Amino acid sequence: MADSPPVPPAGRPSGAPAPPPGWGRGGQPAGEPPSRRWGWAAVVAALVVGAVWLLYERWGRQFDWRAFAASFGGLDWRWVAVAAAAALATYWGRALRWAVMLWPLRRRPSLWGLFTATAIGFAAVVLLGRPAELVRPYLIAARERVPFSSQLGAWILERMADLLAMLLVFGFALTQVSASRPGLGAGLKWVLTVGGYFAGATAVALVVVLLLVRHSAQGVRQRLMEALGFLPAHRLKRVERMLTAFLEGLGAVRGRAAVLWFIGYTVLEWVLVALCVWALLKAYNGMLALGWGDVMVFMGLVSFGSVLQVPGVGGGVQIATVVVLRELHGVPLEVAGSVAVMVWAITVVVIVPIGLPLALHEGLTWKRIKQLGVEAER
């Protein structure tokens, strides 16, 4: 760790320049009041609770807790181990992809340092929620001694890449739902198929737009700011900050080689996610009988559940898992509930037992991690 000095227990991390003014927790402008952040968290929690209540009203009265517990006893834990290994490998893949975005500033960044920051950052997100997203770019800026704004831009680019990949997988899932559910009407099949192709085409079009914008970032920025000149001054300033960070993120991937490596690592990440889900479903032995096509449909539909998450609890992933397995494949409710718990544990929580010890090894207490987002506002 000689090339990645630990973050001191107090004050701004060594070598980390001050973040740009106006940026606060979770990549949000600092002027945003805490009540609004808590309000958004309350909305998410209400949506999750409402969805759980609807599921209970529909299926909960038939739930057999003994069958639910027995489904865990029938797991093949060798496949669970494979799923966990694939899930952990995605975090190393994220570190490799972030290294590509650091090339303009650090041609040979510390991969272990990037993985450590990634593990700590995602563990913080699991336990603290979306506002902790800012921890990872802040730690990386401190370790590599690069401007925080550049890593905020890299984080935005990474998020966009994952969202576009998710949109592609979701589009594929919609086109294949009819094969998983033969009883669907012709009209609904047509709607799902067209919706799937539209989602895929949208993702491809957005990728092309991003590649074009990358070559004329300043011109695009100027034209957009001129077009948005009608906004009030405080909102225009907020848009300008977000746009600047976004364009700086696009500029982090320069040259054809960097673009190809970035896309390659994104594809690798989602291949590992598919392997993780497939291995986890295989662990259910004879309780589930899903092929690779079914796994892709499952992954595409469930991935959007990750948007709604309650810190430390989850919610969206579990609900989507139960609905997809129950409605599309007729899986018993107890088995679907068991799969929901395991999907959340393997794909989301698995990084926590690694991220927390790494944080302690770096001299970071949990209180200190929560303070990082506050310091980013200064």
C-alpha cells in the first residue's frame, strides 16, 4: 500500500484537493436542503412498504414459513459459493474500469487501492443508502491525488454506462417474456416485444450520442447553457455544475483504446452478473428449472428493482424477484421468497464483510465514512 497512503482519521484526506464548490452528499449540489434528501428517502421507503403490502394482500395469506425455511436447507452451497465469487469479481472489474478512466491523470493507478475504495464505497451504500455514493470517488481522489471533480465525473460516467447496459438487458428481457409466458395475449406480446426493441434501440442511440458529445464537449456545454438561460440563477448554476461534472467524466475516456477497454470492462461486469445469477438459481437444485434465456429475462427485469432500495434492508430487488418468479414461472411463493433473500444477499450485501474490514484497515471508522460526504461540501 506504499503507493496509496491511508486516509487520515480527521480532516480532508491527504493529497485530495478540495471538491468543487456546491457539491454535497451523493453527488447532489450542496445547496439542497437535508429535508429534501430525507423526503426522497421517505418516498422510496413508502413505495417499498406499499409494494410489500400489495404482495402480502395477494399472496401473503398463503405463505408457508416452514416451506420457506426448508428451501434454504435444500440449497447446493457449492453453487452459492460460485455465485458469491462472481459477485465479488464484479467489484474487481469495476476497479479495472475505473483505472481506464484515470489514464489521463494516472497512467498506472493502484488497482488494489481502487478495489479498496470500491469495496468501502459499496459497503457504505448498502448501509447508508444512495447518499454514500460520493464516498468512493472521494476516496479515489484522495488516494491518487487527483481533483475530486474529475472522479465525480468518472462516477457519473460509470453510472451512465451501467444504466445503459441495464437498459439493453431490460430490452432483451421484454422481447423474451412472451417465450417465458406462453399464455400471454397476442396484443400484450406485441407491446412487450416492441417495448423491448425500443429500449434496446434507445440504449444504442444514447451510446452514439455520448461518443459524439465526447469530441465536442465544450461546444455542447456552451449551447446547452445558452438554451437553458431562461432558468433562475440558482437553478442554472446547479445545472452548470452537474453538466460540467458530466462532461469531465466523458473526457476521462480519451482515445479509441480507452473507449474499447471501457466498453469491454462494462461487458465483463454484466457477464459476471449473469454468471452470478445463473449459479445462484442453479443452487436451488430441482426447485427451479430456468435456462440461460430465462436467466437473462430474470436479470433484466430484476435489475430495475435495484433503483428502489432502503439502506440496510433493500426492498426493490426482493420485490422484483418474487414478482418475476411467481408471475412468469409459477414458482411457489416460498421458493420465490427464498430466492429474493439470496439474490439480495449475494449481489448486494456480499461486499459488506469485505468493505468494513478494509475501512478499518485504512483507519476509517464508520463515523468517519459518514463524514466524508460532509467534507466533500467544503
